[in-house]
Amino acid sequence: MYQIIDAELVAPEVKRFVVAAPQVAAHWHAGQFVILRVDEHGERIPLTVARADTDEGTITLFVQGIGKTTELLNQKEAGDTIADVAGPLGKPSEIENYGTAVVVGGGVGTAIAYPVVAALAAAGNEVIAIVGGRSRDYVLLESELAATGARVIPCTDDGSYGRAGFVTEALAQTIAENAIDVVFAAGPVPMMRAVAETTRPHSIPTIASLNPIMVDGTGMCGGCRVEVGGETLFACVDGPEFDAHLVDFDLLARRNQAYADIESRQLEELRCKLESS
Amino acid sequence: MSEPLTKRERMKLERTEMLERDAGERAHSFDEVNLGFTAEMAKLEAMRCLECARPKCVEGCPVGIQIDEFVRLVADGSIGAAAEVIQRDNLLPAICGRVCPQENQCEGECVLAKKDRPIAVGHLERYVADYVRNEGFERITERPEATGKRVAVIGSGPAGLACAGDLIQSGHEVTVYEALHEPGGVLVYGIPEFRLPKEIVRAEISGLEELGVRFEMNAIIGHTYTLDELLDGNDAVFIGVGAGLPRFLNVPGENLIGVYSANEFLTRVNLMKAYLDTDDTPVLDVTGKTVVVFGGGNTAMDAARTALRLGAEDVRVLYRRTEAEMPARVEEVRHAREEGIIFDFLVSPTELAGADGLLTGLTLQKMELGEPDDSGRRRPQPIAGATDKMAADIAVVAIGNGPNPLLLSTCPELERTRWGTIAVDEETGRTSMEGVFAGGDIVTGGATVILAMGAGRRAAASIEEWLDSGAWEIEATPESA
């Protein structure tokens, strides 16, 4: 059992959890994830670690309640426990001094982008963090990002805060105004695909953190197969970060929908249960 | 007491087969297919043993169980004593009695095998193990004097469990590290409930816990702990992580939704219990659908029979050689057939086709057998121009596993073979790193539960020797040089 030390709602349906997992914290690097199981009947889902505190022995996770498992997680409070937390898994982000780096985070993807921003800044890069959300309430981690020394460009779809419009529009403008050496993207599949298409004409190396469905997360099941440059790779052991210009995002989007029917039914059942209790 | 039977009388007796659940009933149930022996059946079967002076069955057993001795005790009705005899060499008899390929081991060596009715050693082992568990016999939990030595075992599958069992009985402190949330490795994620009830795996593992073995879950070595950290805190490390990287066919369309590796399909159903409403992990609905399984091993049989139980209408095993070359246990193939699984031999998929990202069918290349390959089996080769198309909704790829990179990629100093498996000294299981031993599928490539257990036990003996002598360098002999 893994104890939740702190839990806080940071945006609508998005909760920040600080979880005691000393071994994960001690070995974690930016870009890596954990596999988590809420309870003994739960499924195993991957969640990217936003932060690790080796002194406290904790990891920080941001959870958006979009399915049964994440919704169940978001019912939890400080003092509650999570059945299983295994990791850190996946390869760490390739952090070096590229020069000027742009990190794009969409919605809860900002939590995945945050450690990359921090690591790139620490490695001496000039970092521009473009973070987007539907509206003001959905823009995450702005002050934490700024604290790393990065220049933060918040964007909202409805223009209620920061720059109005999609993150890709801010990215296009940033590319027009600056010499960019590398771009990292984390967020919904359409956003990552749009980022790849924005940087492709400029031949800017672009890395996307992919989020396929996983079971074990250790290379054993192959459920997280992705195609990169025509080659089939396992996101859990070969990734989760890949060259965004080579990723088949259509395939990723389709495979992520494989259980959509079952997932929405489970979520509906859970919500009914929660409402009636 | 009746008079003991003469040899001639014994030879006349027919082999006793276990009771089985009816094929029609079991095809829709995850309950165990085999129902085991009754006391009378066990006794009758054990009485058939000719009590050879030099029992060949013992030689055929990868872990050297004193089969003649325990079978005689069963014939005498001393089941508790029989269990003790088995336990000396095998701490997981309820599992081995169910999943060992006895026909190639103990039973294959039995003198009665020539008459096609070897003693049913597997059934008897299972009977003894189940009997003492169900009757609540006390296990021998006497702890030998503590040696103060500590050993880390990586992986809680058959190799790790067997290794841990031997080491704990020698008085060492043993911790088993498991990457998943439940111990057992392939015994819990791979082999289905209807062939090996998970309750039995749990019982055997809690037996080890009672002996003092510690289990740590969610511990992925190379990630949660490094191998160096384990070496710092222990006197020896055994690597038994299995061959957990599924092979795919490398044909177009393999990433369509509906195409599973056997590992994924079986893990979703076995470990994650996708077939139960109470559990959240989904598996694609196969009700009324056509499922094809590629491969001819036990895993292919397990996947096919699992699909049937999930409600598939039509389940086909597609194998590129013929039935004679199938590596699956004879009993599994028979059970699969009885349940209604169809076998298509000498076919190999060349393309998987889909619509809207979902699998809809496949193209099969017809094969014929050519010259024998390295494995001694005749190599399948395509018949030019002979192809066929068939419709399918779900495909399960059960063609084996390669070595999992999770641990190996973090330990470059660990020497590997050209197949990517860990290079070891065959006799001792020693790797290129001092104090590190390995065994099971991560050394041999995909094999069987009992071979992995045998490797785990040999490594335990070798660890013992190393803890004793502290001498890592093995003197080169002319044979090994």
C-alpha cells in the first residue's frame, strides 16, 4: 500500500497527489512514469511523474478524472492509500544543453511537461514553456514553471487567460520570433500531432511523450505498441518519448479508443454509484 | 490388507485417468478442467508401479523427485509421507503436477511407457499435493540455523520460487523481488485459472512465506532498485526474470485493434481478471466472434481455450508446422480439441487486414515441411502461390518471447549471448558478474515451468557453494576451457 501524503484539486477534475514511494522517488528521472493500481480490483494505468522529492521519499502525480480509474483516484484524499505504485518506468527524457528549448504542454499534459522544463532549465537551456488549457482554470503549474526560470506562455482556447487560441499558434509565433533548437510536447494526441506538424517545416527536432494504453508497463504485454518511422516499438520500454515527426499519431489515437465503449460504461456506472451514495 | 499384486497382475492394470469436467460444460467456465484422483484411484494407479530397481522416472525428472518412493507411499496409503518425499525436491508440487510435460519427462522414461500406459506420475503428484493442502497437513516449517547470509531473488516465477525455496531451507535470508503486483510470474499472468487455479499458486507461495521467504511486489530491478543496490545489500543475487518480451509476426496489420500478444490477452484475463464483472481491466468482447491464435505451444492452447471461455463462437489455432511438431503438452491439445477448438496446420499468416483500424481478416500462406532445422524439427516452407484468406475479429500471437530488456539494459556489464539471453556457466548458473547467478527463460529462452524450476534449484546449490567458498573464479578444466 502506498500512502497519499497530500491531495489537492488544482483544476476542474484535476487533482495533484503527493504519494509516499521512496524507491520510485530515489530512482526517478524526468520523463519517466509509474504504473498504478487504485485497489485490488483496479486496472493498471500509467501516469507520468511530475516531481520527485528524494528527501521526503515522495512522488507527485496529476490525475485528470476522465475514466473510472482516474475518477476513483480523484475520490481519494490525504491519508488514503493506493494499492500499487510501480516504477519508475520508461526511458528518461534526453536532457542536454540544446540551446533554446520549447516545451509544449496541453491540459494535464502540462504536468508531464513540467519536469522536462525543470530539467532542461537546470541543464542550461533557455526554456520557453507554452501551456494551454480550455480556460483559465485549466492552466496548470504556471508559477512552478516560472520558478524554473522558464519563460511561460499560457494559452486558453476561450481567451479567458493568457494568449487566446491553441498552443500551436503560440508555438508558431515563438518559432517565428526565436531560433528554436528543440521542442518537447506532452498532451492530448491531436495536440502532439499539431505540434509535430508545426515544427516539421522548420526541421526543428521534436519529441513527443506518448500515452498509449498499457497493462504491465514492463515490456511484457506489447499492448502499448506504437509505430515510429514505420517500426513497431513498445512505448513502455522503448519510450515513452519518441521523435514526433516519425510517430504515427493516427494509429495511437485509434488504439487509445480500443476500449472506449467499456470505459464509458464503467465511468457512467461509477458516477451513478457516487451520486447515489 | 489385501495381498500385494504380482508384477504380472500389475502389468495387466489399465492406467487410471483423472476425472475431468465435461467438455461442453467447461468450454464456458474458468473452473479447473481436471478434477484429480479420488483416494481409490490414486491407490489403484500407484499400485501399478513395477518398483524398478533403477527407476528411470527419477532420471527423467528435471528436479530429481524420488518418484518411486512417493508412488510406493501412495500405494501404501501414506499420503503425508509421500508429500514429504516430494517436498524434499520440489516445493511447488501442486503446480508441477498440473503443468509439467510429464510425457517427455518422468512418464516418458517409465518402463510402462513402452506399452503406452506409463504410471500417471503427474496425476499422483497433484493428488498428493492437493490432499495434504486440503486436509490441512502441517508443512515442515522447521527453520535451520540462520547463516546470516542474504540472497536477493529477482522474479517470482518458477525459477525464482524454486531457488528461494532451497535457499530458505538452508538458513539464508531470502527476499524475492517481483515487478507485478502479485507473485508467481507466468503462473499467475500466463497460465489460466482453468488449468492452474490461482488459489493453488497462492497456497504454494504462502508456504514459502511461512518458511521465511520475503516477497516485495512492484519492485522492478534496474528501475525501482538497481542490480548494484541489490548486490550491496546481499551476498548473492539470482536473476530469474523470464523471457518477457513478446515476439510478433512482423507482418502488415499487426497493430490493428484486435491483435493481441498472448501475454497481453492472457494477462488481461488471468492476472487482471477481465472475465469478472468485479474487476476493471477490459478485454475486447469476443462473444460470437472468430478468434485465431498463431502458434503451437502451451501458450497458444491457453489463449485459444481462454477465448472460447470468453464466449468466442469460432476459435482456430493456426500453426505453421503439423501436429507432430507442436510443442504443447499432449493433454492440452486433447482438451482443446474436445472443447471445440479447430486446428489448421501448415499455414502462416502473411498479412492482417482491417477496416477502421479494427482487425477483420487475414491472408494465410500454405506451408509444407522441408529439411530439419536446428531444433531437429522439419522446417516449414511456403508453397509458392498457395494462399488463402479468412475472416477473423481477434488474433492472438503466441509465437514466443525474447529476453526482456528492462533489467539487462541497465546492466551493460552483464554478459549476454547472441540471442540476448544472459550468458551463464551451464553447471553453476554463474553470470559474468561476481555474486550474480541466473536461470530459467532469461538464460534458455522460452521453455517450461519445470525446466525453470530445475535451473532455479541448480542455481541455489551453486549459490550455496559460493556463499561457502567465497571463490568466484572457477578453475578452468580442459572440458570447460
